[in-house]
Amino acid sequence: MRTQQSEFPKAVLFDLDGTLVDSAPDFIAVINRMRADRGRVPMALADLRPVVSKGARAMLGAGFPDVASGEREAWVQEFLDLYERELGLHGRPFEGIEAMLATLEAHGTAWGIVTNKPEYLARKLMPLLSWESRCRVLIGGDTLPVRKPDPLPLLHAAQSMGVDAGECIYVGDDERDIIAAQAAGMPSVVALWGYRLHEDDPFAWQGDVLVHEPVQLCEAAAWPGPVRRSRA
């Protein structure tokens, strides 16, 4: 059973792109560089934003919808190489994220990141945000043999922080984030400020809490309570 929350959580894990960081400006720079190299006009940021949380292949699909998926697959490394150059140059933490993280830290909450972004890119971003010494654990999409929506990255991260999964909350903006949290036995928060397709219905994902703005998470009552395991 899940209890009502009156204190800040023991630990929180976050998705990265679309949850902590508005990285769409970095990614549109990459896509438009690739489009220019292929003689195409720039793509509008608004057309890319909804798919950013879906990963490189989804962004390439949005940027080049007329190109066969097999051909686009060969462009993934080019995309990642260009992104490494644009990393952190245009994107920023969403408004209210820094205040929320500072509030968690002030109340003794450990926090970390579980993302499907390649780990080397996520780690390169940390010092650019001054998070390298604050983020307790970072799991990338290639850190383990599986990635979200598999629950293993979340469970591994919680174990690394020495916290039971039921006492660790996961925050994400994509349905696979909530699926992973549910499978891991973690309470979940749906970040409604993130990236979503028009047809996505975050209310149908059955996250424990839906939050419109990061600043709301500066209040203990906004967080879901831990999962209390019933004793046999």
C-alpha cells in the first residue's frame, strides 16, 4: 500500500531529457545541421519537441520522414557525434528545476538520473550543469544490457544509492518512464512540462502523481508516499 506523503522522499530518480533538461534546442541544431548537409531547409523546433523524449531514431524520423528507416539507422552515429558538439550549448534546465533540486538536497533527499541517453553523453552534460557532484547515480541507456521501459536501470540505481525501490520515486515525462517505475515497484511522478506527442494521454499512464511545473515539487505534499510492503 502507498502512504500519504508528509515529508520529502528519501530518494528521487529523474529522467533527463524532457524532465530535468529542455534539450530540444540542442537537438534541433543537430537535425538542422544534418538537413542542411543534405540540401534541406531548417525544421521548426516546435515540430521536433514532441519526439525528443523518444530518442535519436524518433528525432531522425521526424527530421527525415521521407527517408526509409533502414537508411536513417545508418545516420544514428552521425546524429550522436553532432549532438556531442552541441551538448549543452542551447538547452537549459526547465524553469524551476534548480529550485526543486536545491529543495530536495536541503531536506536530505538523494537524487540521481536514469536516462536512455548514452551514458557518455549524459556524463559529459553533468559538469556543464554543475551537477557532477550533486547527482548521486547516473544510469544511461547503454549502462546495462537493457534500458527503460525495463525496470532494471531503476532498480540498479536505487540499489546504488542504498535505497529500497519502494522508497525511491521516479520522475519522467514519457510513458515508458512510468511503465519502468511501475515494474520496479517505485512510486512515479508524471512530468507534464516535458515532451509528448499530440496523441499521448499522460492521464492514462496511471502515474501516482501528475505535476504541471517543477516548482510544485518544492512542497513535500506534492510527492507520492513510499510503497509499504505488506508482511507475510
